[in-house]
Amino acid sequence: MSAATNPAARPLPQSWRLLGSVLAVGHLALIGLYALAAPSGPWQFNIGSRSGVSMADGPAFARTLSEHVTEPYFLYPLRMTHNYHFSSDRHADFAVYFEVHLTKADGNVVHRKFPDDKANLWVRHRQQLLAQNLVPDQRLPPRGNVRLPAPGKELPKVEIWFRDEPMTLRVKRVDENDDILRSPVVDQPSPWAKALVKSYLRYLCREHNAVKGELIRVSRPTVHPTDLIAPRPAEEFKELRSHFEEYRREE
Amino acid sequence: MKNDGSTNAPANADAPATTVEPTESAWMRFWFTPMPTTGLHALRVLSGLLFLAWLLSFLGHQREFFSLTGWFGKEAYVEVQRQGNLAPAPIGWSMLYLADESVEMFQAMYWGSLVVLALFTIGVATRITGVLTWVIVVSFLANPAINYDGDYMLGILAFYMALVHLYVGQWSRDLSIPARILGSRGDMLLANRLFPDDAPPAPSFAANFVLRLMQIHFVIIMLTSGLHKLQIPEWWSGVAFWIPLHPTFKTTLESLERERPGAAFTLFYLSLAQYLVLAWQIGLPMFAWRAGWWRVALVGGAIVGWVGGFYIYQLPLFGPFMVIMALSYLTPEEWKAVMERLRPRASETAEAQAVASEPVAVGSGAWKQGVKK
């Protein structure tokens, strides 16, 4: 960038070169190890009478070193805790947007939809990321024997998705021993989705001075190229509306 | 790494660009050959522009996205940690937590961050602004509700940019104390016009060393990502691009019916394009360090990836990150050729003299000829 001639660089001592080599190999090895330690799959498995699909853990040496050394002491402080298995490569099972209904003290209701079609591309993208965090739901494990409460206590309630009309789900709290929990397929919102919904409704209620808010997730199974050849039933192209628990502002 | 041995060999006997002995091993030549900082400055400007565009994209929504009074508020952070870190990605440290629930403090941090990123981009006090840039980029990754893979890639880029600017010139240049602490004024954009009397900087060991780290890190990212894709049924069967091109809420049974006659044709080309992407990613270590027309595959592939990724996935960050990382493989000679083409014609003669007198580190004559055509 200049008209003059560059001076030569002073030679680097051998000891510095060795130190640099060690640091370079160590740094890159730890990054490679972290990528190797990531789970892979899903893979088909068939062990005895059990079969299905499951993720496979990374090799034990990589996992152990990553969990106990690499991540806590090196990659986490540097915020390099990504294993380069990009989630965007894996297609979501459901496409999602959500609606919010905010009720003000005077009874007026404000309706909002996210992602907001009027927002710019970057903001819409972030709103879409928030929406996508609301899926998937969590499947309840099979129930065992009838549970008894501790003396003087009540059994905890279980939150489940309950279908109260076609293509509509609502969160319902049922007893631990409710027969509905013995159905083969019972889903509930994931703790992560619930935390997000609560946080977002808290924010919106505060911003709009609303007394309560409700978030409705609207989802549809992702369209797949197999639908070109053998389309799924028309029912699967309809939108499923899932009403999360209402949030009430405490003041 | 095929041409690393010759990458930084002097182009002519008068150019004292390197201090590498011909007897040194390929390893030492690869890592410890000092290089001119032209390419590094270009990468810094491009990275800085990317960081600025990223942070500016939140303008008007910064509080709702990142403040502890926003979408993911203080109570949510506490609750998520209390329940055993529910977030899909680890929630790390962030300078934004210092603002707590003070909106004024948060806004001051946001606007201050933009100023720091701008200063780093134009090359002011790069040792300080480089580290601050990394702190800023990492801090804005803190919201687990809205961050995605592309954000983490910016953290990697910022880390290497901070690292290289911290060390560049510390050994190979005779710097004043302020320049050792703040950075050389020669780092500034248009420094050769602002300070025409300054002696040109000596080639830097740190520039080469950190760029090598970046290059190998990028190969690890692309290779891992490519191999991971092959574990996903849609990528293996070649329909991965078809799905995002058919947004679920806009696709109906009728639209699929209309598409059916040409489906075989569409799937053929989409699967071909998709496997070209896989070939680029998995094959990267084999051509990333090769000169000549392989550079077209490297940089051109990254640019096509940017355009394609944006069009298909609507992802705004992966593309520019890939292009900047791909440019990190260019040799000093190749950067010189690029700069020559970018310079305005009016100053062509004077600049040509300057270029001619600078030491040249050789990558490949073929590239140079190719560019000059």
C-alpha cells in the first residue's frame, strides 16, 4: 500500500515456532474433537426385540475430552461451542407461525401475527426462529402403576395437549392417574417452548399494557417431495391451532 | 496445502518479503512465513462490514431482541437456568447482562457497539477495537430464543480478526509504544493516502499464522457440515433444496398437482445442484490451497453458495461468512492482483509503481495471468 519497499521481517526464533506449532495443533485439535463428539444419525437400530431409529453418540474419547476439558475450559469461554452440525440442514417436521391475542384492561383485544409480514427480512427471520422454537412437542412416557400421593399432599398435575375440537389443541392440566394419560400417544408442550411463550407474553403484555395474553401456535407438517407422487390426506394440509396457557400480568 | 511450500517465496531477488530458509520443512513454511498484510486488511474491512450489517439489521428492534427487558427477559434466563438449562444452545456470557434491566444503558451499549465496529472496520486502534469487536459479536449471541447457526460463525470470524490484530507487527515491526498498544495507523483504510510518508510495514508472521488457523478451521467446518448432511435422508436422496423452495403454508394440494408433470425435471436439477454443494464442501481440503483456476472454484463456489443459500433458505449470514473465509486463502500476490483491478484508473500509474516496488509473495502465475485477462 505504499511506494516504498517493505523491510524484511526479523527471523522468528525456533522456540517461538515450536510454541506456535503446539498452540496451532492444540487449538485445531480441540475444535475437531468437539465436532467429532457430536451425536450423529438418526440411525436404524435393531437390538434383540427392540428396534427403531436413534441418534448415536460420538466416540467415547472425543465425548469425554469435550465434556470435561474442551468445552468448559476452552470453547465455552471463547463461545465456539458449535459442532458444525447445522440445524438448518435438517428440515423441521412442522412449519410454524403464531398469533398473539392481548387483552387490555378496558376489554379491547389486540391481535398480532408472527412472523410479521410487514417486518423486514432480517427481523422476520428472527421472528421465524422464535416461532420454530415452539415445536416439537414432548411425548409423555408410558405410565406405570397408579400413583399415590404423599400423606397430606396432592398428586402433581400433568400438562397435556388436549384436542377439544377438530384441528385445535389446548393445554389441559390433568391428574397423574387420569385415564387419558394411558392413551398410547399423549403430547405436552416442551419446557423450552413454555418458557419462551411465558417470556414473550410477559414482554408483550408489558409493552401493550395488557392484562393478559394468549399465544396460539399454528402449525402444519412440512411438505415433502413424496407428496408429489403420493399426496398425504387433505387433513394433513390443514393448519393445527395449539392454544398455550394464558398469561396473566401480575401487578 | 499443496502449494504451501512456494506460497511465500520471493518473486524476485530484490524482494525481502520472507525470512524462510529454503531448507525449512513444509510445516514451518506453511505456518511461519511472514506475509504482507494487504489481504488481512481487506478481510478486516469485509468482516467489519458484515458485523455492522448484522448489528444494524436489528435496528429498531434491538431492545426486544437482546435486552433483559425484551422477548427473552431476565426472568426467562433465571427460569431456564433453574430448570437445568433448557435452551437448545448453551447460554454464555454477554456484556449486555451488565445493563441489567436499564433500557438506557442497553441502548448506550448497542450504539456504542456500532461505533466500535465502525472504528474496527476502518482500522482505528485495531488492537483494542478488534478485541472489543469480538466481545460485541459474542455478546449479541446471548439470546437463545432467536439465535441460529450463522450467528456463531460470526463469533469465529471475530475471534480470528481480534487475535490477528492483537499480534500483527508486534515481532516483525519496530513499533512505538502507542502502536504496540493501540495498533498501527498503517492499518487504517486509505492509510497510504493519509500517511504517504510512512514506511511500509514489514511482512507479518502473525498475519500468516492466524490466517492459516482460519483456513483450517473453515475446512473443519465445511467438512463436518458436508459429512453431517450425508446423514440426513433429504440430503442423501437429493431433495433437500426442494423442501425450502416449497414453503409449507403456501403449498397446497392443487399447487402440487400443477407441479407434478415437471417434477422429474425439477428434482433432477435440484439434486444435481445439491450434490455439487456437497462436493464443494467435502472436497474443500483438496482444492482450497491450490492456485490457478481452483481459485475460481473456491471463491466462485462461495459466492454461488451465498446467492443460493439466500434464495433457497433465506439465511442472511452463512453466505457472506463463507465468502470471507474463502478469501482468506488468497495469497498476497493474488490480493495484489485483486487490488490492482479495484484501483481507480486515474491513479493507475502511481499505484502501479507502488505495487511493483512492494515485495511479492508468489502463489501462482496462472492466477495472475487469469486475473489480468
